[in-house]
Amino acid sequence: ENISDFSLNITDCTQVVVPEEVFFTVAAAGILENLLILIAVVRNKNLHLPMYFFICSLAISDMLGSLYKTLENIFIILCKMGYLTRHGDFEKKLDDAMDSMFILSLLGSIFSLLAIAADRYITIFYALRYHNIMTLRRALVILAIIWAFCAGSSIAIALFSYEAATVIPFTILFPLMMCFILCLYVHMFLLARSHAKKIASLPSSTAHHRTNMKGAITLTIFLGVFLCCWAPFVLHILLARFCPHNPYCACYMSIFHVNGTLIMCNAIINPMIFAFRSPELRSTFKKMFYCSR
């Protein structure tokens, strides 16, 4: 907020402000939609699979992102009303906690997408050994390691966020992980045809392969949506740290609220993709709504 206010003094660009009602509406919708995904997976035993557990991990990350923006907006409103000060000790600890939640949401989303991509890769190219390679217990261990690492990293980055040695690895991690996931998808699609020919003689292999490729396409859509929603905010962090006095950087930082809204939109779009492209989830949602009625 201070950086955004300062940027107005060195640029002619007008700060774009998103109404508070929009913030809360989008955040509430994202939290409720992802909560619905978690409830659907818990209630349907057919969805107790590593793939859907990784999807639940992504849903939790999206919920944390929406919750972070909601709490941040409430914090700003209280500061403007005079109930909180910008430089108090309690307010600084609260700000660090919210920053840690934001970083946890970002890292959780990245590593959840990576786990989903790896799971889809094993499903396509090691279909006959998939259940031996990716067991439910192994998936839970992977998720435990992911969230333990993300929690520790988020706390460390939030505490030392003013150090360049902390900001640089954090911002480099984002494009590196995205490039790795993208290369994994490209490799999947390039080898998909040749792999399909090898298993074409197996019973029901064609239908199984089509299902796996549909899942790969769905996850590719997830990746594209994630990049569009999170990349502008990560760029904002970089510019705020390394060129806050540059007029062009300050002009970009004037759309800070728009970038924050995009993060929350990601939490809304992902569940829609799940519900639209997953027959199992669609069926579970219908049963849930019919039972409630």
C-alpha cells in the first residue's frame, strides 16, 4: 500500500482501485467453490485417489489465496478507519502473518501443480504400473513433504522479505517451476502418439488413453490459468523490490488491486474447470445438491 501511494508521486498513471465489494464477493466465491471440491472428494469414496488428493491440495492453496486477500483488505480498511496503525508492532506481526499466508498459497499452488503433472505423466506413460508407483500412502507422504516445505519457506521468506537474497530465489523459483511443468507437458504430448501405438493392442487401452489425455489437457488449462492469474502479481513483487522509483515500474504497480483480484479469480476458475471436465465430480455435485434439496 505504501509503495502504491509512493508510485503516484512519480508517475502520471492513475491508480486503479477495485471496489471493496468486488474483493469480498470474489474471495467468498473462491473459498466456497474450493470448499465444495474438498467436500465432494471426502464424501465420494471413488475419488479417494492420489490424483484427486493432489487436486484437493491445489484447492486448499486457492482457498488460502482468497483468504489472504480478504484479510489484507480488512486490514487496510481498519487502517483507513483508524482502528489500526501502519507501523505498530502488532500490525507488523499481522502483516508478516498475512505475507506468510500469501507465499504459502503461491508455493502450495506451484508444488501442487507439479505433483498433478507428475501424477498425470505416470498415468499416461506407466499406466500398467501406475498403482504400484503412485500408491495412496505415497501420495499422502508427498503432500506432507510439500506442505511442510512450503510452510517453512513461507515463514522464512516473510521474516526476511526485505533481504534481496530472499526475494531473488523466491521470484526465480516461480518461472523455473513453471518452465519445468511446461516441459513435462510438452514431453507428454510429444510422446503420447507413439505410446498409444504400443498399447493399442491391449483391451480398452484406447479409451483409457483418451481419458488420460483428456486429463492432461485439463491440467494444461490449469497451468495456463495459473500463469495468467499469478504472474502479474509476481512481477509486481519484483518491480516493487528492484525498481520502485522508475516511472514505468510505478505505472505498472498502479494496477496492484487488479493483480490481487486476478489471484482470487484463479480460485474461482479452477473449481469450474474441475466440475466441467470431470464426470466423477459432476456426478458427486449433483448428488450433493439433490440430497440438500
